[in-house]
Amino acid sequence: MAAIVSEGRVRMSHAPGCSPAGDDEPEATVIDTRTTTLPREHRWVVVDVETSGLRPNAHRVLSVAALVLGEDGTVEREFSTLVNPDCDPGPVHVHNLTRERLAGAPRFEDISRDLADILDGGTLVAHNATFDYGFLDAEFRRTGTSMPAQQRLCTMALSRRLELDVPNFRLATLAQHWRVQQLQEHDAYDDARVLSEVFVHSAALADSLQLPLPVVNCRGRKSVHPDPVPRVACDWQNPGRLTDSGLVQGMKIVVSGSTTTPRLTLASRLTDAGLDVMNQVSRQTSVLVCNDPFVQTGKVRKAMALDIPIIDEPQLERLLAGVRPGVPKVAAVIDVVPQPGTPLETPIVLEQPAPIVPPQTWALAGQKPKLWSGRRVLLLGGSHLDGVLMRSRITQLGARPALNFTAAVTDVLVLDGGHDDKRMPRVTARQLPVLTRDDVDAALDRGVVPPHMRLEAQLSAPVLSRGEVIDLPSKNTSWAVNVAWKAEAGGSDDGDQLDVDIVAFLLGDDGKVDTDDDFVFYNNPLVDDGVVELTVDGPSEQCVRLDLAGLPEDCRRIAIAAAIDGDRTFGDLGAVSVSVDGDDVTAATFVLDAGTTERTMVLTEIYRRDGKWRVRAVGQGYDDDLAALVARYGVEVDEDD
């Protein structure tokens, strides 16, 4: 049995079947789900939440639905309820959950035991699973318990791994692709119902392609530094350093050393007063709170070097009694000037001087027409060096090298030993064109398209080579840098896996971070309440999300890098795929595969120049470890507080 809520009242029900989409829906990848068998080693629980905002530490769950799937993909149990957190419900125009609708609903602590029973031992399936898992984890922690589900699967990551032929990976788009009827968007129960069907279709396709599902162990991330104070967005501008006039809303406060009041409690009080609690000292810090500055922690030393005022906890308590009103923040506007002669929303690959590119054209200036634009070519067989060379030549032809056998693969390039690859029977079954090294040479040298390439080239995002630069379309300010590698490299539960970390650095004009908070990694995944956010979406998928409009003006560049833990190298990992995706457009993609002995690699940079935001495919590797990489960017890793 399961709970379903209507206007705050909970009732119990078994799950009904889902109605099919109408005949007017577009065609989808044909997958027969009548004999679907979901992987038996998981208990799949499809979840959706509606929330009062975007940040788990500051906002609350308003509605939650959870559907337990059987091995055949049907819903066996379901749970759905509104939740009354007694707070501002936030974007009512999105979820339609007003205070009046929520007034009669139970609180989270009232439903937590029933929800925990549904989730216990399950693998949580959600669309943008980091979001849903984070909110539920925060709600359970508020009740003094822990999140029962210890694994999760993101259907966005699964769809990206499958490389579905869709313009974006929104749930509504995937529902249309799979011909699943969506009755009420942004309703937790209906979204979970739709997502369960999307997941079943996607899992069946992954099985047919022999692609493992991107399951993440939520408790498996390492933690080498103390948990920082959770960052909460501050609504006030920073008025500068503390003066004799006292505290002003928006001042940036850093705490160092032991405190009489528990640090998280103290941070909450400061936040409630309108102050901006930071974890690291920077030039923007207004005041450092430290009860014993003679201890000379790293924060104290930096504050002294920057002449930042240092006060103790009793002084802070007196100042908190009279915090003055601050100046509200105004959203930053970035003026991005379009390239003359180029349509506003058509990115171009830049060379000097930049050519005028006609609409719907992705050709690089000074090169032959890209005969294979829009194609995905999978390499089978050959040595590491063969693969590096051939992927480079494929990129020159405008095609995108595929790392996995996905739904988007249009051609297969077979090198020495490739016919023995376990995926060849699937290639034959799908009747994909099989190319040879001679086909690539003929296309590059003489512009010859192999006759067995039966599919027409399709418009796609530009495929960059190492070092190439492209303007980001000016309309979008929110981007996701999705990084992926071969699914098999993610390893298995037996520990035979490569531990890869994606990191990001927010850099000034000097190419250095202003503060250690500007280093985004697994223990500091969030900057300025989501302006930059790192998510782990699968064993071989990680993402850095950027809100360029929200970046501080002194941030001129974001460098995104990868690091491999231990003694393993990029030669072991193989090729790395990078895709820069907006909500409705992919600005650029590229594959970096020249790594051999390197343990860290700068993948890409997004930077400002002449009023534009640009992306560069970098691929600069280093033989040393992550600690050495972060030191190059000015990060100070203190062994003290």
C-alpha cells in the first residue's frame, strides 16, 4: 500500500497502470518493454520532489512522490503527499503549491517514517538526482535521521550516456521522445509516474546496447577536509570591511578556531541576521571571528596579511545586537556583443580574423568542408596511439568520436582486432556502416564520402579540436559542462575502478583563485548558492553547472580539470568527452584522448574577453597529483583551521 495525498489528506492506494501517449506524439527509439527485466541487484524507487527553492540547506520539500518498480518495470508500491514546511512556498507559478493548499498537509517529520520504509534499501531514481537526493537528505537530517537510500541513478545522466536524439534532456522532452503521456508537469506524482516509464524505456535501451546503468553510491565519496559551513545565498551587497559603525547586512564573515557556540549554530544566527558566512578568507572578507588569534591559523595569517579586522566571539555577540540594514543585490547583467555578420544564436569557431559564418553552418575557417558533420563514430580495436590518431582525424572531418556504443552511433570504424570486439554482433544487428582506415584517409585527402555511409549529415554542435575556441551564444547564461569517459572505466562494486574527480577554479586576472572557496571539488561542490555547482551524475559522468550572470565581476575565467586518484593515469582512463550544454542548445563538444602518464588534466576554460564568454578546448595534462594542480591556481590547503 502507498499514500496518495489530495489537498493535504493522505490516503492509501495500490498503483494503477499508466495510460499510453496519443497517436500524434513523435516517434521514439523503438524498444519493446513487454519483456523488460530491470537489473535484479537493485530495488528501484522512482522519486520526484517539488520544493520552495533550489538549495536544500535554505529551502524545503513541498511535495514528494515515490514509486517502487518491480522487475518487469510495473509500479508495485507508491507514496505521494504534500508537505507543509510552514514557510514561503517559493515559485508558486511553477508548482502551484500555495500556502492555502499546503496548510492541511502533514509535516515532513510526520511522513518521514512511511517514506523511509519506501526508500529503505532502494536505489533512488530521479531526474537530476543530485537535486532530489539532496533535498530528501536535508529533510531527513532535520528529523534527526539519515537518508535510507544509499544509491541513486540520474535519468538525465542515463539519457546522456545513451546519447538520445533529443534537443535537450528535460523530462517533458524525454516523455515526448518515449511517447509517454504527461498529464500535469511539475506535479510530484505525475512527474514520478512519467519518469518511471522513461526509466524503463531507457534501461531497456541500455541493456540492448550493453551499456551499464550510471548508479552512484551516495555514501562513497571521500572526505578529507572537515565539513564546511553550508553556503546560503545572501540577499545583500557586501558593504566592505567592518568599521566602528558596526555590522551591516551583506558583510562577509569568516570564523576560525574553536567557538563557545557550536559553529553551525553560530553560522545560522549570522545568516539570519543578513550576514554572508564564508569558509575562507579573501580580499572581500569583512571581518574574521577568532577567539584566540595568537594560534595563527591559516585564516588568521591571511587576515593579518590583508589587514582584515579580527574580533572575538563576545565582540561579535555585542555587534549582532545592532546589525544595520544593507543594500539589496541587483542581478548582474553581462553584455555579450554578437559577432558582426553572424546570427545572434549561432556559435562560431573562432580563428584570427574571425570569418562571417552563414546561418546553420559549423565549418571551421580555412579547412575543407566537414564531410562527416553530425555523425558519431565508434572506434573498435587498434592500439592506444591508433585510437588517438583516428579520433583526431574523425574530429577533423566534423564527426564526434563516440566513447560508448550508444543510440547515437552512426558509424563504426574498425581497426586491427576490432572484429573480435564483443559489440560487433550488436553493430551487425543494427546494420551500422563499418568503416576502415582507408575510408577516413579518402575523406580527408580527397573529400570522398564512403558509399556505405547511407545517412545524411545532420546539423549538430561544433566538434572542437584541442586548442580551438568558440563563442558561447549570448542568449544563454546558464551552462552545464558535462564530462564523461568510457562507462567500463567506472569499474564495478569490487573496487576495480578508476577514481576520477572533476574540479573547477574561479580565477581572477592573475589566473589565481581569490579564496579557497573558489576551488570547487567534492567537498566544496557549491559556490555562491549555486552560481557554480559540481554534481556526480554517474560512475563515469560528472558535471559543472555555471550561472555566468551570477559570477562576481572579478572572476574572469573558470578552469575545469580532471584528476585521477592514486597511481593510475589518463593512459589507463582513455578518452574523455566534454560537452558544453545549455537548456536548449549544445554550444560545443570535444574529446581529449592524448593522455598517457598524466594524473591531472585541465579540460576546458570558459572565460571573458571583449564582452563575450568563450570556451576553449584545452587538454593540458600534468604528471603530478591534484594537490600540485590546485597549488598552481593559488589554492592554500591548510592543515589547521
